[in-house]
Amino acid sequence: MLNETHEPDNLRLVCTYPTTPAAGGVVIYGDLCGIAEGDEDTVTGETVVKLGPWIGKLSVTDVNTGGIAKGDPLFASKATPVVLSNLSTGVFFGWANEAVTTGATATIEVIKDAYAGGVVGAGSIGTTQLAANAATAGKISYEVATLVFGEADATKTATVTAGNIIIGHYFSSVTGAPVGFPSRLRPLQRP
């Protein structure tokens, strides 16, 4: 490639986890994962890392106690030591190419893609992963405000949670319309 500065296969990186990488161990550099090709250089603090793609045998733990099947996504924990598991709160690592029984730890074949952008595990996105102004569950949830109109009522008031914005409404169980309700907007009468 015209502007290429490195072969992406083996880079010298100062790893985030573990604190002192060892040859053959899973390492994390920011939000990238790979395998240490050698021990950490004690002078520079750098480790030669193979980011991928490759397939290799690694220790994998079933943390979710449902077992790990072939093709399931695997994640590396941001901790020392780094643990590969099906716990999606870590950094996406790759895919299991063999199964792990429920609650067990086993050395299995793992498929590591090059610089994988990630797989979002079920239930792994919470409010802490969303930007400050992003939609949160509280902002997109709904609440019910019931207004019961009598034939003589022109207005009614409902209370909603402070700070919520009403973005829509609907009629249910309509048996009549309040006084002054425009005829063009009158709901259909149900038999």
C-alpha cells in the first residue's frame, strides 16, 4: 500500500492488559486484542503483538453458565490476568471454534479476525456505554396517563414524570367524546 508504515501482523505495543504480558498470552491494547508473540520488553515496556487474523488454541471460560457453542462471540476481560469468556462486558476478541461446557474452562480453538470492530453481546449496552446526550432507556420508555372524560368535561389533566416529553398519544376504550372535541377528530364509536 502506498502510505503503509507497518505490517499489521506483529506490532510493538505498550499493552493495557495484562500489566506484564507474557509470550502466548492474550493482551489488550486500548480496545484491540491479540496474542503476545514474546514477553514484554522490560526496557521499553513494549510487547510484540499479533493482532490477527489467525486461529489458535486458547483457554476460554464459560462465565454465563450456559455453555459456549461454536461460533459464539468471545470477549477479553480488561483485567490482569486477561480472561477469555462469553461475558460481553469485555473487549470483543473473536469467535469460539469449539464448544465449552456450562461453567467450565477449556482450551479450545479460537478464530481471531483482524482488528474486529466488535460484536455487541445481548444486554451489553447500558447507560454507561451511551454518550451523555444519547437516548437512554428512561428517555425512550413509555408511561400511561389515563384521562377519563365525562360528557360535560372539556379538559382533563394527567401527570407524567418530570422531565419527560410527550411525543404521542392514542385513544383507547372510547365511548364518547368530551365537550368541544372537534368532530373531525372524534374517535370512532365502538359497538
